[in-house]
Amino acid sequence: MSVVAEHQGPILRLTLSNSPANALSVALMERLQADLDTARDDDRIRVIVIAAAGKLFSAGHDLKEMTSHRGDGDRGEAFFDRTFAICSRLMQSIVNHPNPVIAEVDGIATAAGCQLVASCDLAVASDRSRFGVNGIDVGLFCATPSVALTRNVTRKRAMEMLLTGEMIDSATALEFGLVNRVVPTEALTDTVNGLATTIAAKSPLAVRLGKKAVREQAGLSLADAYDRASRAMVENMLASDAEEGIGKFFDKGRA
């Protein structure tokens, strides 16, 4: 099985299980996509965690699978097109998903595996984790991973990783802004579960509206960004969640 789905109350845990490297094969990406699509319509789910079994988070695309299609009549072009289209849709669906998505990283995340981490809303890494976009080492510039990477770290830091193929440790990933927290391996799952539980306890409407507003304003001019964010605030204020929450806040102050 390429992805294991587990429901833990309002938290959906999706574990990559494609030993030994958790490569993002077409089958794995399609299964992960299907699980994310199903979760969109499940009101019980409030947070999604993407983790991985084994010693690697993900080594990126399945190069053996891709190489096997070089013998096709078009030298693999159709399969390559399909693979990157599936991957691009998957990464965008994480960004556009109504629920927050947290990457739980223990081990190496390279190329499209690093792209997967960068695409998630939050990321927590173990202190033994390492990250890289090292396609350049085999003559393949990580162009699609660069989309997510340059939206998380500064362009110069991203370009250094992309051009050199050098790996960075978890402390450097934290400094760069690729991950939110770094914890000992033995504390990783508990830390992620604690973070997910905290978020799941918040108003689901506010969280969904907030994630959408942050995403939509990011590429706008300053004035348009404030217009979009203001509209989101109005929509949120009119919702019963905010009305009740603010009412309880004032009631507590009068007590």
C-alpha cells in the first residue's frame, strides 16, 4: 500500500509507505490525491498530517519508473508529462485544501519530497532530518520543486540549494523558513499531534476562511491584498462562530 490513511478524531494522518525511499511514484501520488480529495468533503476532518514510514520522508520522484519509459516510442515524453501534471495537481491541492496540512518529517526529503514539505502549510522536522533539491546532481534541474521552495525561503537561498544540490540539515531548514519546528526524533509525532490538536480545536470556519484568505492575498498588490483580507474578516465576523466566540470573551471579562 503506497499511502496509509488513519483517522484520529478530527485529524487525518496520511503516511507515505513506499519502501525503501517513499518515492513519489504515479501510484503513490494518485492515492495521496484521492485521500486529499475525499477529505475535502468530510466535515469531521479539521487537520491533515502527511508523514512517512521508514528512514526517509521521500526521495522525490520515482526515477526508476520514469527511466523505464525511455524505451517508449516518444522516449518517455508522454509519461513524463503525465507524471509532472499529476505532481503539480497534487502540490496545488495541498496549498488549496480547505484544511491545514502539516508535514511530519523524519529523515531525508529531497527533490519532489522537499517540494512536498514546502507545499504543506506547516512542517515539523526531527533533528536528524535533511533537505535538498539535488536533481542538478544527475543533470536535472528541480524546476517544479523550485515553485514551492521559492514561496517558502528567499530566492537566493533557494537558488543556492537548486544550483549546488547540497543538502541542508534541519537546523538550517528552520533558519531558512522551510520548517516551523525542529524536535528530537522521539518527540516528533507527539509534537505534531499536539500542534494538530491545537488547530483542530479552533473554529473550523475561521481556520478555513483564514487559510483561503492568506493564500489569495499572497500574490496581490498591497491595496488588493487588504481588500481581499478585509472581505474575509467581514465574512468571518458575520459567521456565528465569531459572534459566539466574541460574546463569550466579553462574558468572561464581566465575570
